[in-house]
Amino acid sequence: MSSLPRVFGMTPEGEEIELNLAELRVEWDDGLPLIINFEPIDEGKSQISLEVPDGGDDEEEPSHFGMLVVRPGACNVIDIEVETHEADIHHDHEHSEDCGCH
């Protein structure tokens, strides 16, 4: 079993609290949520993964998809934005193994 990092949060009042989390889901009023996963993909590495789930469930085609946009900030900062785009579920071509549609 992998060990999780120590995660701390800051309340609006400025109080620091420790959170025991494997995953954190961030939701905004508009757009798709962002999932931050603290479990390392490669054992022994210090890493987190970010995921934007699509706008559908497992049974239907998604109506929207999210794209993580990474922009440089200060010398040790990056800005990550979640852009929501409409999914084009209509395809105007023949499907093949390398078309990327399935």
C-alpha cells in the first residue's frame, strides 16, 4: 500500500488544518470539476495527478469534456485552468484503429 502525503488546508479564517485525503474534488458553479489524486502512480515518487471527468456517465457519450490548460506563472508557479468544451459526438469520417475516436 502506498503512503499518502500530508495535505494541509487553510480555512477562510486563516486556520491551517490537516486533511487525510487520497483524492480531492474541486467544483465550480460553472464548468466541470477538477479531481486531484494524491496516490502516486509510480510507487515511491512524490507526485499528484489532475483529472477532469467528462460530462457524461459510463453509459452515454459525454456532452462536454474538460481540458487542463497549464500556463507559466512566477519562476516557481504554474497556473492551471479547467476549460470546458462541447463534445462533438457526430463524426464525418470512417473509423479506423488510429483515428482516435474510440
